[in-house]
Amino acid sequence: MTRFLLFCLLSSTLAFAQPGPAPGQTAKPWTYWWWLGSAANEKDITGQLEQFAKAGLGGVHIIPIYGVKGAESAFIPFLSKRWLDVFAHTVREGKRLGLGVDLTTGTGWPFGGPGVSEAHAAKAWKLIDGKLTAVPTRQQVKRPAPGGAGPVIDYFSRAAIDAYLVRFDSTLNNLPQRPRAVYNDSYEVFGANWSDDFLAQFQKRRGYDLQSQLAAFLDTTGTDAGIRVHQDYHQTLSELLHDGFTRQWTDWARRQKYLTRHQAHGSPGNLIDLYTLADIPETESFGSSRFPIPGLRVDANYEVDRFGTPNPLAMKLASSAAHLAGKKLVSSETGTWLANHFQVSLSQLKPQIDELFASGINHVFYHGIPYSPPSEPWPGWLFYASTHYGPQSHFWPHLPQLNRYVERCQSRLQASKPDPDVLVYFPIHDLWATRARSGGGIHQLEVHHVERWLLPQAVGQLGEQLLRRGFAYDFISDEWLKQLTVSPDGVRTPAGTTYQAIVIPRTTYFPESTLRQLANLARQGARIVFEGAVPTTASGFFEHDKRSAEVRQLGAQVSKLPSVRVSNDVFQTLRQQGVRAESWAEQGLSFLRKRRADGTVLYFITNLGNTFRPGWITPAVTGSVRRYNPLTDQTEPVAVRAGRAGQAELFLALEPGQSCFLEISPGRAVTRQSATAVRADGAAVLELATPWQFRFGAGRPSLSGSATLPKLVSWTSTTDSAGYFWGTGLYQTTFDLPTGAATNTIYELDLGDVREVAEVRLNGQPLGTAWCLPFRLSIQANRLKSRGNTLEVAVTNLSANYMRLFDKQHPGNQPPGWKKFYDINIVDIQYRPFDATRWEAQPSGLLGPVRLLAQTPVEGSR
């Protein structure tokens, strides 16, 4: 245990000591960059990196994968001299352009390859002649690049990891130009549940011979002995994964002066402990959340039961680890399979990213961009999975809009520290007491289906309720609980993050060492809340009765301490203890609270639902208030008034899909301040129902002609060929302000339903680009005339409609067809062979209704 604590402290120190990129570099979004066949060359790499930098990306994460049929002569074997030359050029050019470079420590995923012997390959247990015996799983590296194929390594073996990393010592580590960070993808090692020395490690760590309890280990009926033995089995796997892979890999990286990005999820370990070992813990946003934002579309063909949806609790496991260990950056694989190929819009991406920000993520990685030679005709080389963010995607010309939004948010999130109040114990032993769903009989804690393993647990249910009731919290493991100390400000981690209370969810199995630590903390005044009851049963098999008696004895002592509460209403108890709760969360808003070095409290607030209505809110902190809009880069006034008990109330208008920052500086609260806002009860000044002039602009296939539209409709309904058009439609109309309408008022132009991005000009001057929900643009005073206003809207749609035609014209999976990739080739969102020829035309253009909204004064009062 002492060794573990010293290692974690050292890891935290080393993480901050690592050389890192400039702050502006990490504030910008980065992207996965798949090198298909590693068929790259210096000239094209430079050209693509220059495109990335110009678009506002901050860096690339290179993953060498399978190649393209017909391009075999350009394939470069992984870690060959030629590959190393090309990679060194990439890092060198990245530095010149201000782009960071990360690299997967291998090709495809998981780790493995040609040098992995059978002795070091992944293993499963098998009962042979009554003895638990290690046998190879035969799993191969998935999606390998040339030079990367081979068996998957044994992630539970220190020797296997050391042997695997030797390959990089003599190649990558000798380069003068090296990446910022090395990366490990989510744990997708299937069927592996053993190692050659597992029995010896088990006896050393658990205190008894697993073979002696073979009947209990093989039990699937849920007997007490079977449950306790399986808890020990899972804990041993977790520790071996922690020590055998994660620690070995991160130690190696630090010796080589690399940072580490680690997706711990999917593994059979305690995710919090695994994430904390990395310099940059990384979660994953796969699929589309079902946000009830009016106008937000989801792909009807996405199979939720099969693939799951993103969930903030899974994201918080990674951000909690970063907060506990003092890691500045928390990253996320972002936008994977958000919708089918050629069908993802920027308006679908923004709320997914906002959900990540509200969950503590501050270093977004798009998933992603395939390397594609500029000579390759559209659609270029593609990765099998959506979303495609590259230069040949339909939203590439407008991606800088999203990139600037992300940069503005992340620059604030990265320059502040977490400000949570509550630590929620993660009772991993209760999970290990349940039957595993995976084929290997082990719990692989994936981010895709938290409803299968986390939400059924009391901790998952409590975590959801804490979010809904406005409490800011982090999860904590047994090992990190043992590192807490008590200060005058609360309980404190070694990294300096401070919390006001520790909450223990309803828990059945509890390590006596953890309860002993809680007792020590409570005696020093730490506030601890047990939900329902203090646990009475120890986890694990060894000397179970003796250790359970200690748990009961400790529990009886703890429950009598003055700072400890046992409660059936955790939320009311926390409020009674003075723990902050943000009331707006119960109205449907999601938030993250952070704190700057000068004491300013920073709230990121996002409306991912449809229940919040503009009105007065009361933040849990007081001071001088400013509102920052990261979409427009404008600091906006906030209406403030004195509320009950002298607390300052703020008027917050945040439409579904919108987000903002509130910055509350220390000092005396403003008791009266007025501002303007678009009120939900405010009627439109004008609906632009007059006829619109429409014509097709640049696009594929080329279309000409114009039309007068009595009302706004999808341009796909105007002609038969328009259903295949991908490009820009141009709209124009004129309007007068109603009699009596003021020309010195600030208005908002509400474009209604836009498919997909609208560039707007008013009276011949640019007004802005509307690319996300709600599609609104602010019109400053004096931009409107009483009569004769001209409004021009250029709308760009998805490339899906053109793909309907293109796929008919270019069938086949071999060159010269475009679906010419090795391995998985190109598939749709249900992992079937891709076929766009049967798609219906996607609505396109300006669908409206277009309205003019006036901002209404909101008066503060004393």
C-alpha cells in the first residue's frame, strides 16, 4: 500500500513536470488522424497540416491502420526507417505550424504486433485436469497497419509489456523529433481473463490459494462463497492491469519524456485508479445523446440497444480521476458514429461537446480525419466509422466556426481548477459481486452501456440524482480515499483539490481498510454521509467472518461520530451541512463549476433540454457577475437583483441548445443591474413570410435556375434533380419593420430550421454564420431600416444527397470505385456494407420560419 501511495504522488508530480505544448495549442480541438497503410509522404503531410492549422485545429493524433486497395506500393511498414523519417517530418512540421502530435503506441488496437510471442500474448483460463491453466486467446490486433499485425499482448503481465515496449526503444525513442504524448485506446481485449502467473499473484495478493476454492470460483449461482471469491478474482485482475500494464506503460513513457493519454474504460479494472496513472485521462463520446432540444436530429438507424449512448457518469469517471490527481487536461474521443457517413451536421456536434464540457472534459479530440492524398478524388480515403471532419467533408468550410467555439470554451476550462463539493465513493466490490455479462466472465466497464453496469448500482442512481439536484461532485476509489487528509477547508487530495463532504452510496460489501480510513477522517472532522446504513459486510473471501466483524465494529464507531450522518435523504442532509447546490440544475440545465487563481468562480452552463425557461436564478456563490458567450466571443451584461435573504439573483435566458459562462468575481455582490434579453414570452416583432427569391449556387451536380418561393420549403422538393444536390442555395427577401418598431433596438434574427449552415447578409453587409441550434444571429442597433431591408441567406447542406447519386455512379469495392479499403472496408452506422443508393433525400436549405425577435429589457430591483 505504501508503494502505491508513493507511486501516485510521484506520478502526480511527474505529470506536471512533463514538457507540454503551449496553452493555446491545447485550447484548440485536436483530431484523430488515421494513416491508412501509412501511405504518407512529406509533401502531402505538410499540405494537410497546413490545412489543419488554418482551420483552427490544435494538434493531431496519429493512428496507423489498414490500407487502401490499389495503393500498396505506397504502404510503409510501421516503425521502419522510412516510417520513422515520415513521422519525424510530421512532428517537425507540426512544431513549425503550432500543431501538437500524439501517437498510438502501436497500430490499430489493442496493443500487440509481430514481435509478441505466445508467452506474452493474451491468455484466458481453462480447466485442464482439474487445474486452472492459462491458454492463449488467439486475439489479433484489430485494424492493423502494415508492419503492425500480430497477437494482442497479455495486459496483465509486466514482462509482456516490457517486452512489447522494447520495440519502441530502438526506433521511436531515437528520433530527434518526438510526439507530445503516446496513447492507449479503450480496452478491447476480449476473452482475456488470466495470465501465466495469475495463481501465484492471486495467492500473494489475496492470502489464499484460488485453486483451493475452485468450486466457489466456478460457481455461477451466486452463493456467498462464490461472490466473495469472484470479488477477489476481479480485484486481482484489476491490480494486475494497474501494475502490469498501466503503470509499466506510463513509467516507460515518462522515462522517454512523453505524456500519456489513456482510455481506461472497457477494462476489468477500477477505472478511477487506472485513469489517474495517465497524464491525460481520456473518455469517449460514442453515438448521439437523445437530447430533447427542439430541432435536434438523431440518426434513426443508430441502434441504441447495440451501441449505447453517451452518458455523463461515464465521462465523470475520467474527469474525477483528473481532479483527484491534479491533472490539468482531460480529453475525449468525440463524435464517433454520431450519425451515418455524409449525414453529420455541426448542429449535432455542438450539444455533444457541451455535454463533455459540463462533465469536466477540456481537451476535445475529434474522431476524426483520415489521411487522404490531395490527388484522390472525392470523397477521398475514408475511415470505416463516422464522423469525418477532414477537408473533403461537407462541413469543412465551416468547421472553423466550431473550432473557435471549442477553443474559447477550453481556454477558460483549462485555465481554471475544479470547484466540486462532494466526493462519491465508487463501490467497485458491489459491482464485482454481480454476474458479469462478458464472454470472459469478467466485468469490462465500458462507456457505451453504463445502463448495464453502472446505472443499476446504487452509486449510479445516486450520481444521476446528484447531477439533477445541482451538486458538483467527483467519484473516488478505495485507494484514493486512503490518500485524503483533513484541512480547515474540508477533505483534501494530495493534488490540493478540496471537498466539503464524502458520500457513501448504499453499499453491501466494504473493505475494512476503507472504513478504517473513513473513521480516521471523521475523527478529524470530515463530513461523511452514509446513504441508508453503514455497511456491515467485508468484501472478499479471506478471513471473511473476522473482517466482517471488524467492519461492523468500525461501523458502530463511525456512526456515532459528530461529523457522520446516516441518511435516507442524502440531498437534504448535504444541504443541512451547507454543501452548495445549484438550483438551476433542477430546472433542466447542466453545469460545471470551476475556480480561477484570483478566486473568480467560473460556471459553464448549457441547456441540453427543453424545460428551462428564462428567469431569475440564484447561484451558490456571490460576487460581481459577468456573462460570456463563447459562440460570439462577447461578454454580455447580466440583470441582477437582490433576492431573498439578500442573495443576489441573476436573470438567465438560455434557449435549448445554448450555452454560456458565468464569471462571478469575489467581492460585494451587485444589488441592482439591468440588461436586455430575449424573453421566452416575447412575441416576434415580425415573421418574414413574404416571398423569397431562390437559386442554386455552387455544388454537385451543377444546377441552374431560380424560383420564387411563396413559403420556405426544402429545395429537394423544387425539382427532381434537386434531391441529389450538395452545395449552396441562395435566398433573398426584403422586408419593412412594422409601424412603430424601433430601429435603435437590439434584435435577434431567428432563422428557424436550417439545413445545415447559413451565412447571412443584411443590407449588403455580413451579419454572421448560423451553424448551431438555435439558429439565431444578433442584429445590433441601427443595422435595420424602417423600410427596404434586404436579407440574403446562403445555406449549405449535407453531402448525403449527392452521395445518393455518387454511389449509384461508382459502385463496387475495388479500384476505381471509392469503397476500396482493406479490413472492414466502409460500413454504415449498423456495420453493414455501405449503400447510399436507397437513402431518402435529406431536407435541405432554409426551412424557417424566419422571425425577427426584439430583446426585452430586464430590470434589476433592490
